[in-house]
Amino acid sequence: MNESTLGNWLARARARQQNVAPAQPEGHGPVSWEEHRATLAENERLKAEVELLGKLSDFQREATVTDFQGFSASGSNPRDVKERPAQARGM
């Protein structure tokens, strides 16, 4: 157990015994409702971003070189490109 954890527990216990609110670290006081809501919205946005990045990572892992054969900068989807027969790929 970390020493600071034990120290925090003891400080809270002593404060409860004395009916005094424990001291909060500087900058960790109550926040406004607007700030709380903004933080929740940012949290949802970040969760969506993590989910998207996970899906992109899965796609990249599944993608192979043959997925991109014939892919051009014209904006065609590499998944729409028909795979060449094994002979044409040199197999």
C-alpha cells in the first residue's frame, strides 16, 4: 500500500472524528454545473473517438495488400475492388 494512501485515510478519519471537512488539494474544489456538463460532453466525444480509432485499427489489421490492388486516387473503396486470381498475383 502506498504511504500517501494511508495518510489520506488517516486524515479523513481524523476529520470525521472532529466533524471537520477534510482539506481539498488546491484546484480541486466544487465545479459549476456548466463546467460539469461540458466535461461530460467532452468525455462522450472522447469515448466515441476511442471507439472509432479501435474500429480503424481493426480494419487496418484485417487489410491486406490484395485489398488495395487496383485502388486508385479516384476515391474508389478498396473493399469494392475485385481480387485478382491467384495466377495473376504470382502464386
